[in-house]
Amino acid sequence: MKLARVIGNVVASRKHDCFRGHKILMVQPVDEYGEDSGPSFLSCDTVNAGPGDLVLVQQEGNTARELLGTRQDPFHSVIVGIVDAVAIDREGKKN
């Protein structure tokens, strides 16, 4: 599971049938301090997230397919939660 920030919406006039009815968002992985930590990627939204939201992303095809479709569908990433806060102790360790 990854922490990411939603950086935009994706609009496609033509797409694979399995993506119909699913909102696709562009997400930027971030570290526990909110700093970018890797390349951005597309993810299917299951929690009604929007630009600027901090989200939890499962970037593993089997999980995404189990939540969104069938074993044959080309899902690779799914947003599974909106993060309200990240708490870090004074020594920089994650709580």
C-alpha cells in the first residue's frame, strides 16, 4: 500500500469496457512528510477522492481486480482510502 496525493482527473473518450463507470485519477506517491517519492501513475477511485486529497493506494493488480472487476480486467491500481492525518513522533519515526 502506498501513500499518495491526487494531482488530477483523467478523462478518456475511449477506454476499455472494464473502466466504464470508474473514475480514474492521477496520483503522486508521497512519503510520510508529504514529499514526492516516485513517478506519478493512474489509479481507479473507489472512495470518491479528488484533487489535493491524500489517499491510500493499493498498487497491485490482483487486489485491484478483486475490488473492481474480474481476473481478466487490466486494473493495476486502486484508491482504497482517504487519509485524514499522518502522525510522526518527534524523532521522525512513523506512529
